[in-house]
Amino acid sequence: MVQQVISNTNLTPLIQIIAWFMFSAVMIGVLLRATSKSFITRRLGRDDALIFSAIPFALGQTVAILMSAHHGLGKPVASLSFSQIANVQKTQYTAQLLYVISICLAKLSVVVTIAYITPNPKDQRILRVTGMIISLWAFTAFLVSAFQCHVPHAWDFHSEHCINRTAFWNFFEIINIVTDFVLMLFPGAIVFRIQARLIRKLKVMFFFALRIAPVAAIIIKLVYWNRWTSHRRTADETLSIWTVILLMQIVQGLEIVATCCLNLPPFLLSLQSGFMHGDDLRRRGQAVTDSYGYSISGDTGGDGSRSQRHTGAGGKRAQRVPRIPPIPHITSNGHKVSIKGGKDATNSDAESQDSRRQIIKQTRTFAVDHV
């Protein structure tokens, strides 16, 4: 096997190294996510199914870029044959299609993750709309990218029968940036209206803010893409575009890794504290079991008693607050004092709880009858 040396006229080895590195990072992120969910929550959810579905497309996109490098990407076009140039274009065309799908699945996984941590109906509606917009954006981009040039040679970017590819990919990546900002800022709005310690809010927000990394990579990609298209007529087709193709691989990897970081142990443990989902549902007196294995139930029995049960992955805890029967007491002056739990205490004040320190607090008022 002939060893290749990286040079100004042979960047193929560099492309292959970075492509393998990014896909390895993706696989490590996915394995850490699966391991964390298995040990902490002991179950997987729809968000996991979506991100796992993105892996085959990410792998296909990586293979397409490696094949493009094998056929001559990163080398001067003058040193390649016509068949090699055609194969470079075909593999780039395939990589773009798979890129769109994997990015869409990663974003939808984040949408589902956010939906798990907020029971607010308004938030749920916003997330459903966001998910539909992302799906429509990706579906439209996939169709346009699939037919960006005249069929049956849709991969022939040199054809005069192509759409304005510069405008299309600029539009695609701008929406990509906007949706990433939405997936960063909207969880912040949810977290900061919850009554919890600031350090816990910042811990959760840190993991959502990691999406700034793919945003930065997208901006750099746009800069190189527009620079290349503005000098396309004089630029070397296969030697100068390697940066854009490689940045596409980097963006894909960072999108998936940032999504997987939402299921690392610090993030999951913050959610397991129940400071968002559980606290709100306890106030509503509802029961829930979400994909994080966190079950909260609150019910008021016919005898006026109220029970709270917290079931986590590691065990069960139960606390029952019974109805307080009347307690007669005779004072020194012969008066009888009867103490009993009031109706408002059962229906209203017992609802006052705070999960700030991961314990259940209950406040009960009493009515005092002086006879």
C-alpha cells in the first residue's frame, strides 16, 4: 500500500482522517447516550429512536465523502479522468441527500426531548409546530436537492440545467441556524420560569447551549460555500471545494453529538429531580410516566387523604398524608377545643409542594372550633 502525503495538491488523506474522526465522535456520543439512559432511566424513548435512526444516514454520508476522496476529492481536477470527476460529483450528491435526513432526525430528537420535560399545553403546541416546520423544511430540501439538476443526471453540477444552488444551500443553512437557536432558547424560557435553584437551571441550559457548536460550523460553511461559488468558474472543481464538503461532515457530526449530550448523566439526573415535569404534574394532581422512567402520581381519596408517590429507576418512595380526624381537648376552664383538617387543606393547601431540594413538602391548615 502506497503511503500518501498531505500536500497542497493532495488533501485526500486529510479529508479521510477528519471524516473518520467525526463519525467516531458520533458513535461515541450515541453509545454514551444509550449507556446513560440504560443505567439511569432503564428505558428508551422516542427521542432515542429518532437519534438512533440518524446513525445509518450519518454513516452513509461519511462513506460517500470517503468515496469522493477516493475518486479524487482534494486533488487537482487536471490530474483526474472524466470518470473520476463524475464519481466525485455522484458521491457529493449522495452525501448532500443523506446530510439533510440526518440533520432533520437529530433536530426532531431534541424537540421530543424538550416535550418530555414540559407538560404545559402551550409549550406542547409550540413544540408540535416546531417539529412540523423542521419536517417540512427537511422534506422540501430533500426534494430540491434530489432534483437540483436535470434528470437523469441530477448529480451533474456542471450542467446548465440546474437550479441556483448557491441560493438554495444558503437558504437551507440559514433555516438550519434558526432552528438550532430555537432549540437553544425555547428550553431556556421553560427552565427559567420554574421555581428551582439557579445552579440547576444553568446546568440544564448548558446542555441545550451546546448547539452553538454546530451553529458556528454552519456559519463557517456558508462563508466557504459563497466564496467558492463566487470563484467557481476559475476555481479548481475538486481541489477547492473540499473545505465545503468536509464542513458539511463536521456540521452533521456536531448536530448529532450535541443532541446526544442531552442524555448524559448530569442532564438526566437534573431531570430526575423532578424540578420541571414532576413538580408541575403534582400541582395538577395528575400522574405521569415519561421516557425517563420518572413516575409521579397525586390523588385524593374519598376519605380526604392524599398520597404522593415518587418512583425512580433505583427504587420507590411513598409518602401518605392521611386525613386528620377531630381531636377533642378539654381546657382548664372546661371549654372543648376540636381540631380537624379543613376541606381547603385537602383540596388546595396540600397542593403546595416544592421539589427544589428533591423532597416533598406539604402544608396543611387546621380549623379550630372553640366550644
